[in-house]
Amino acid sequence: MNASGNARGSGNSANSANGLWQDGWRAQIPAQLAQQWDLVIVGGGITGAGILLEAARRGLKTLLIEQRDFAWGTSSRSSKLVHGGLRYLKEGQFQLTRESVQERQNLMQEAAGLVDQQSFAFADYRGRKPGRWMFALGLAIYDVMAGQRARHYYSAEEFLQLAPHIGRAGLNGGLCYTDAKTDDARMVLRVLQEAQSFGGVAINYLAARTLLREGEALSGKVNGLELADAINGDIHRVHATVVISATGAWADGLRKQQGAPAKLRPLRGSHLVLPAWRLPVAQAISLMHPQDGRPVFCYPWEGVTLVGTTDVDHSADLQIEASVTPEEVTYLMAALDFQFPQAQLSLDDIIATYAGVRPVIDSGKADPSKEGRDHAVWLEQGLLTVTGGKLTTFRLIALDALKHLAPLIPQLKQGLAITPLFRPVPVLRNDKRLSSGQRQRLQGHYGQHAAAVLGAAQDGELETIAGTDTMWVELRWAARHEAVLHLEDLLLRRTRLGLLLRSGASAILPRIRAICQPELGWDDSRWEREQETYLSLCQRHYSLPPREQIKDWRVAYP
């Protein structure tokens, strides 16, 4: 967006046939909102994106709006794992585990390069739970659900070759299994772009303020929304056959306008980001925390090592970005010290932190980690609320939401079978400038647009940014075509450089500016304001809390 408030670098229409946001797309918002829609979806995370795609490909006139940026909430702050939920077996959630395992397999095939296989290693120590045989039984069930068979147990000597940095005292051996990982925010963007290629429309920074109803009574059927544009302050009204709230942990907000009771228990999951060289893990290492037995993971992601996650009640204002607390830092550092005592990790090793709020249905359990992870769907006077669930099963959640609408929308009675998530992606031609990994990355992250991203690269922009897996051209492409309205959109969600490099990637901001400022159409004063706001955000919400508030983990968890 330039100084006068006009967006550049994003599509000739928010409903662009190629799925991109083209130049001047926000100018078309009033005309688009004036139309009658079959569905209006509130929430630009993975659940809303999945519903937009499944509805649009079935010919429904569907609009998605997001009060902040796409994937701003939970869908850019998850653990990045596309997994079957091994721990759900322990809780007896066999159906959820089966669905998750099958969807994991589907996504690895349909989104290769965006959803990648990740092996996990779990050390078996004398006297530690859950023990070899209990864990092996769970893995055997896991294999049956996935339709595969693999060797899981390794001797101590073999296991140390797979995970050489773990503690050796009392090590019997270890178990290995396979799940998958992704860039959660990029998954949202790719699903949104696929949906727009089918005629769906996705608009960020457009907030739902008030439900509109047929008649004035609270019991009147919901038939639209009053919206507020966060960029220019305009107020709009939009009408639809059905309004869908896919706002995750924020879902009780619209439901309260219906007079419905709150049903959600927001839980915070926090993570630490460390340099890969400081904690090198080719395998993802999983362990049970020495204090409470909760699973903690350390895994390679985008050129760094992620450590997480916590699972605690989140009582702060949901409109304020979640942040890691001093207690959570102590908790995660204790897990690292327990599993990697020889590494002698310190707070100085932490590049960044992030925290997300999970939408969990409140069943009143004392331990938040014991709450179920199933999704829920409620249809209340024309407002369909979809919340809970997992990143892995977002397609199934979307189809379940549409199934609830079949009595109201005749087109949905034609069937809601699972179909491939994305259309086939043309294979990139061999290019000597790209490694095989880079080629697969472009195809997975950008799908139909991979060749265009490659073609947009200027001199040196196919090089990988040091300390990450990101190429410079990804910044140019995002600024030009991916609805970037603030610098944080570019560096925390379209790319993840704000998490992968210290101080929000401040050291390379001059080169980022040289690439992206012309694409965005921002003048110097606009860039400098955006940069100041972004760096302040990183300091407040993506960095360590004040160190004097962080207890010594060796004392807190002796």
C-alpha cells in the first residue's frame, strides 16, 4: 500500500482467476461486498481457508474475511506438525488418530515440498515412562492406520548415531517413527490461492463487527455482517445465505451476539527458536518433560531448530498477540537441559520465540493438556460456528462444516466426497541455479505459480538467505502478489524471516527494503513507519521476556 492508501502488488481482483491478489485489488472491495453471497466465512486461518476452497470448488459464491492478516492467529503459530496425534491414542481418541494419519499421508502426496516427511526419535531410558513396550504398541497401531510397516526400535549404539547429542546415562535404546511438518502460514496462503482460482474471494484486514439478522429480534436468522475495513476505516454491510464463523479461539465472540454461552477454553502453546548449529537435530527428538510427563519436541524446520510446546490456559485478551511467558521459557529450557545435558544451552542461544492460542472445547478438565482436540460445529439461527480440531485434518473439518449446511444450500446435496486438495502442479524445468531441494520447495510452496516465482527472480535472488531455507525471490513475489499490507505480513507470515533470524531479521532489512519497497509502492516515510512498528512488535511478542523474570531451570526443575 502506498502513502495514499492504495494497495499495490496484489491482484487485479481479489477474485482473480489465477488465485493471486493483483494491483489495485482493494479498490474493488465495496463492489464485491455489495453482492449477495451464498457463504461469508469469518476467519482467515486454515479452517476458514479450507472451507473457502471446498465451497468455491463446488460452485458456491463464497467470501472470506479476516480481521487481521491471513493466518495471523493460531495458523501461523502452531507447532508446524502434520501428524497423526500419537498421544491421542493414549487418550482413546482412535477415530481422530485414524483420520489424522490418513490425512497426513494424503497431504504428503498432494503438497510435497510444503508438507514434508519428518522422522521422530524417542529415547528409551531406564526407569522413564512410557517405556519401550507401551510406546511400541502405540506405534504399531499407528502403522496399521497408515497402511505401512516400519522398524521402530534401535539399540543404544544405533540410536546414538541417529541422535548423537542426547544424554547417554541410562540409555537402553530408542524408538523412531515418521510424521510430517509444514510451514503453517504458507499452507494457508496456498489453500487461499487455490480457492480464489475457483472463484472464491479472500480479503484481509476486514473485521466482522456485528451480525445482521432478518428482522430486529435476537432470534432472527443471521443473514449478513457489518464489517469494518482496518486499512481505511470504511464500514460495509454484506449479506449471505449463511455466515460461517471459523475464527478458532475467537469463536465465542460472534456466538455471544446470539446470546449463546461460551464453550471454548483458549490454551496457549509457546515455542523457542534456536540456531540449527547450536542444537543440530536431523531427527526430531521427542521426550516427556521431567516435571509433568507432557510431550516436548525439538525438530528441524526452515533452517532452525524449533522447541515446543507448552499447553497452558490463556486468560489474556485475545485481541493482543500471545507471547511466551517467563515460566514457559523456564519449562522448555528445563526439557532441553534434561534431554541434551552436554549442549549446555543458555538463553543467549534463543533466536526468537512465538506463542499461539489453540481453540479447545471446554469440558472442565483440571489439566488443560487432557482436553480433547476434536473439532465442533454448531448451527445457531443461520450462524455456523466451526472451531477446535487440528491443522492436519483441516480438509475434513471443512467438509464436515459444509455437510451441516446441505439442508440449506441445494448445491451441497450433490456430494461432499474428499477430492485432491490442489490441482496437479507442473514440474519445474531443470534450472542449474536451483538445487533439487529448492525446486521442490518452490513447487510445494507456490503450486501453479512456481514457474512464475522463478521467472520473477533478479540477480542473486535465487540464493538462500543465510541461516534459513528462504530464497530472496520469495520476498519479491510476496510483496508483488500476496496481499501484503504491513511489513509484519511479509516477514512473519508470507516468509518466516522474523522468526528465523535474530531481532526480526533486522540485519538484512536494508536488502529487504531494496527488493520490496518498490513492489509494495510505499514511499520512504511509509517504509520507515512500518519498520519501526514491526521491530517493536518483534521485541514485544517474538523475543524473550525480561531475563530477570526467567528462573534458572536447573533450580526450578532439579
